[in-house]
Amino acid sequence: MPQMLALVIVVAILFIGDFVSIRTKAWIPSVFIAAILFILGYWTFFPKEIISIAGVPPVVATMMIYLLITNMGTLLSLRQLKEQWKSILISLAGILGIIVALFTIGTLLFGVKTVIVAIPPLVGGVVSALIMSEGAANAGLTTLSVFAIVIYVMQGFAGYPLTSIVLKKEGKELLQKFRIGEITIAGQTKDEVGKPKEELKMFRKLPEKYNTDYFKLFRLAFVGFLAYGVSTLLNPILEISPFVLCLLFGIIAGSIGFLERNVLQKANSFGICILVLMLFVFDALKNATPSMIMQLFYPLVGTIVIGVIGMYIFSFIIGKILKVSKNMAFAVSLTALYGFPADYIITNEVIKSLTEDEKEREVLTSHMLPPMLVGGFISVTIVSVILAGIFVGFL
């Protein structure tokens, strides 16, 4: 397949996902439609490496992840990060709900080993799925080795629409409160309302004409490099994902005025970064064959349904204790099923569908996006890898 044809096809799929999402006012998320179309494509005429042929090899996607996650950090302030302790507890409670539900009900239906293999990929990303897949293969459990990958690939089909539904309900309630003056932008005091913020404090004397797109991208890449460097230095003592540090360093860089808020958008680069990253995410679907799906259909659906029910119950309880709405608590827990960048994309789709007023969108973003991002990073990037490291020893 020629490169440009591959590019046209994969970008067309992303557009169809957007089109359906816009027409249904985000009740059907774009990532859900795109995932279905990619699976159908791989099952019919797509080359397995269509994403790489289109010009998005893994190394390029990794570069975009560094830039995007650092950029996400600029959307948060240190004050907002302190306020996200509730999101961390909710995310952990949701994961505990999955573990409890599957180890009680799931083991009766599917067996202990199936549950052990299922949990880390269900609450995490590709790293935990690969750890469990390799562990199952080394233990001679070939079917469960495939199951670890399939559950990682398919769990988003439950997470995407559920997240969209609960976030729309949460967003409507927040809009009502904002319109009657009960809430403002999260992290902003009443005295700060209406006051313009100085974003680039460290370069306040720099003439605007020198703050080019390349200078913005240089600073963003530099912060990402610092996160990578610190992660490497800490590795012998403490293993921390560089992507987690990218989020933290992005927050710090935005707070001290080294980076602007939404620096990727201001460098006219955000769209292409998201395009590359989404294509990389859907590249994982090439491994899900029809026979594999049919063979594993019963344990796949069963573990996801039981896990989500356990997640809802525990997130509802912790939400009541922490005085967080049940919709927001469930949405934060659901990020375990897909993580970044889907948590960012779905949240933004919902916000855009609820209002066209920029101020209202800013308020919704400040209240909904930080907990979604933090929840996703806690579950997918940190906890799932720890669980995989523990659970693989039981195989």
C-alpha cells in the first residue's frame, strides 16, 4: 500500500469517528467508532503495519507522547494538583473494586489464573498487558497469553461510552451551577476572577516576535527531556515512568512561567500530535483476530462487566465519603480502562458538545479535565504496572 493512501485511509477513519461524535453530541465517542473501523479494516484489507506505512512508527509516537503529556501538565496548576488527592483516592478505590469483584465472583466463573492474568491489563495499559502476556506464555498458558493482549485491546469498548455518558451528566450539573454563580474556574479565587494571568513570567522581557513556534516547541521538548533524565537517574533506586514525570514537570514549568498554558496549541502543533498518538493507540488493534475474539469472548465480556460493576460500587462509596459526585467519581475510575490520551479526548468531546461558550468551556475543563488526567495516570501508568509485577509471580 502506498504511504499516502495509507495516510488518507487512517485519517479518514479518525474523521468519521469525529463526525459520529459531533452528530450524536458525544453520546458515541469518536474513539469508539474509530476502534471499530480499525478492527474491521485489520480483519479485511488493511496491511498489519498500515500505521507505520502511513508514517507513524512507534518512535515518532513516543516523541509525541512526551510533548503531549508535558503540554497536559501546563493545563494544571500546583494548586489544582494539591486538590487532586481526592482523584487519586477515587482511582485507587476503583481499582480495588475491580480486584475484589474479580477475585470473588470472577474466580468462580473463570478460574483463578484467568482472573490473575485479566486484572493488570484491565486496570492498565500496554506495559502491564505485555508483562502478563509474557508471564502467561512462560508458564505455558498460551490462551491466557493472548487473553492479556485482547483484554487490553477491548476494554476501551466498555470504557468509552460509559465515560461519555457520566461526564455529560456531570457537565450539565456544573454548567447549571456556573450559570447561577455557584462555581468559577477551578483553582481560581474570587479575587482572581476576570484578572488576566501573566503566563510567561521567566521570559517577560523577551519581545513577542522572538517567541516563535520553534522556541515554544524547544522549551516543551526541553521539559520533556528533563523528565526523561530524572526518570533515568532515579531508575536504580525508584522506578518512575518518565511520562508521569512529564505531567509533573509540565505543571511546574507552567506554574513558574517557563511554559505557556496550552503551549502545543499556541505552537500550532496540537492537532498533528493528537493525530499521531491516536494512530499509535489504534495500531494495537492489529493483534485482535476474529478467531481470537470468538475464543475468548465469554471470559473477555465477563471479566470486563464484573470489573466495571465492582469499580462503580467502590467509586460510589468513596465518592460519598469524599463528597464527590457519583458521576465524576465513576468517570475518574473508568480512566483505568483506557488512560491517556483517550481520557483527554473524551473529556474534551463532551465539553465541546455541552456548550459553545468559551468561558463555560474553560470552567468545565478546569473542573473535569484535571481529575480525569490524574486518575488515568495513577491507574494506567503507575498502579497497573505494580500489580502486573506482583501478579505475574502467581502464574
